[in-house]
Amino acid sequence: MPRTGFIILAACVVLAAASPRGETQQAANPQKAQPTYVGSQACQSCHPQEYARFKKYSKMSRAYTHVLVMKKGLTENEYQGCLKCHTTGFGKPGGFVSQKKTPRLAQVGCEACHGPGSIHVASSDPKDIRKVVSVKNCQVCHTNGRAGAFRYSPMLYGGAH
Ligand code: HEC
Ligand code: HEC
Ligand code: HEC
Ligand code: HEC
């Protein structure tokens, strides 16, 4: 390994030892960094058409609002149970927590289908984001019980944008 490389690596090791877990791991090894959720608005500037269509036509972009309308009649437990399907990334690292803490991730957003987008937003590299969205990605929320008549093939291409 060239000498400068070694010095940088050594500096990273020192850093990693000195600071709290997580952050330095990313700094020392950017290739292995995991993307986190950033919210649909962060996609708007580069994908204005997908954004506009999704906002206008997809009820998914209002899914959390629909739960809020019903919240009064729900126990806290029942309400929490709605969130994994009616928000973005609930229960996953960096995903929706609450309206107060993570307002950008309320509603079902781009990243519910395309996966967390922080790395792609920074790089603009198509390799950093999931393009091929399969029926499996839908079934996380569109379970058979919820939507028996869900017709995947036409909707896979028609439902989002
Ligand atoms: C700074 C600009 C930028 C931002 C912000 C951005 N993208 Fe992209 N994205 C691109 C470019 C450039 C491409 C490649 C060309 C194209 O397909 O338009 C791309 C491609 C894609 C693709 C297709 C990938 C492929 O393999 O063809 C998807 C899906 C995507 N972006 C989703 C998103 C989502 C979701 C967000 C928000 C989390 C987002 N993008 C934010 C620039 C951006
Ligand atoms: C994170 C959970 C989640 C994922 C993933 C998801 N959906 Fe949805 N989808 C919902 C929810 C919740 C609704 C109901 C929105 C409402 O009316 O409140 C919905 C509604 C819909 C509707 C009907 C209403 C509309 O938006 O026009 C279609 C079509 C749809 N989804 C297609 C898809 C497809 C296709 C996929 C996969 C490519 C998918 N969804 C992935 C949660 C999800
Ligand atoms: C397993 C995922 C999942 C959970 C959990 C879930 N939903 Fe949904 N919800 C969906 C999907 C998928 C749809 C869209 C069904 C369709 O259009 O085929 C939907 C649709 C809706 C709609 C729109 C119904 C309509 O007729 O347009 C409302 C309102 C709603 N859900 C409220 C709730 C509430 C409140 C909770 C919690 C008590 C909840 N959901 C829990 C997945 C879920
Ligand atoms: C319900 C799931 C779903 C959501 C939500 C969703 N997409 Fe997509 N997206 C898809 C599917 C399916 C494709 C087609 C992928 C393929 O070609 O196989 C796609 C393709 C794309 C592409 C590639 C170019 C194209 O249009 O074919 C871009 C860019 C993109 N989406 C951006 C976005 C952005 C930005 C948002 C949020 C505003 C978003 N998507 C929300 C399912 C979704």
C-alpha cells in the first residue's frame, strides 16, 4: 500500500477508536455506508415529473393523512400498527418515527418502493438507487388480507407515477 494510503488508514483507525460508533465507520469505509431515508421532497429537484405525478395521482402520498383522520377512534397501539404501511421506513433504521421527529417521512413516499435514497441524492448515480421495483416490494404493505383484488402486473407500472 502506498505510504499516504497507510497514513490515512492509520488516521481513520485512530478516529474510529476515539469517537462514538457509527459515524466513523462510514468515514473510514464509504463503500460500505448504508443509505438512509431522506423523504420524497429531496427527489423533487431532479425528478420533477415523477414527483408531481406521484403527489397528484397516488393516494399513497396521502396515506398518513388518512390514518390521522381516523386516529381519534384508535388506541395508541392500533395507531402504531398502522405506521409500517402508511409511512416511509417505519421500524427501519432512519425511517419514520413520528410526525414531530420525522415529518419528511410521513406518508408513503418514493423510498417506500425505491429504498432509502441518501447516497443516490448525494451522488446522482443511478447505481445507488433501486430501479427495478418488484411485486415483492409492494407485498410488504399490500398483503393478501388487505387487498385481495390487488392486480399487480398492470399496477406495478401504473400505480406510482
Ligand atoms: C441531484 C439529482 C438527483 C436527486 C436529488 C435524485 N436523483 Fe434519482 N437520478 C438522478 C440521475 C442523474 C439519474 C439517472 C438519469 C435518470 O434516470 O434520470 C437518476 C436515476 C434515478 C432512478 C433510476 C435508476 C436507474 O437505474 O435507472 C431512480 C429510481 C431514482 N433516480 C430515484 C430517485 C429517488 C427516489 C430520489 C429521492 C430519494 C432521487 N432519485 C433523487 C439524479 C437525482
Ligand atoms: C410502505 C407501504 C406500501 C408499499 C411498499 C406500497 N404501497 Fe401501495 N399503498 C399503500 C397504502 C397505505 C395505500 C392506501 C393509501 C391511502 O388511501 O391511504 C396504498 C395504495 C395503493 C394504490 C391505490 C390507491 C392509489 O394510490 O391510487 C395502488 C394502485 C398502489 N398502492 C400500488 C402499489 C404498488 C404497485 C406498489 C409496489 C410497486 C405499492 N403500492 C407499494 C402502501 C404501500
Ligand atoms: C399491512 C399494511 C397495512 C396496515 C398495517 C394498515 N394499512 Fe391501511 N391500507 C393498506 C393498503 C395496502 C391500503 C390500500 C388498499 C387498496 O386500495 O387496495 C390501505 C388503505 C387504507 C385506507 C384507505 C381506504 C379506502 O377505502 O380508500 C385507510 C383510511 C387506511 N388504510 C387506514 C388504516 C388504519 C387506520 C390502519 C391502522 C389501524 C391501517 N390502515 C393499517 C395497508 C395497511
Ligand atoms: C409504489 C411504488 C413507487 C413509488 C412510491 C415511486 N416509484 Fe418510482 N418507480 C416505480 C416503478 C415500478 C418504476 C419502474 C421500474 C422499472 O422500470 O422496472 C419506477 C421508476 C422510477 C424511475 C426511473 C425512470 C422511470 O420513470 O421509469 C424514477 C426516476 C423514479 N421511479 C422516481 C421516483 C420518485 C422521484 C418517486 C417519488 C416522488 C417515486 N419514484 C415513487 C415505483 C414507485
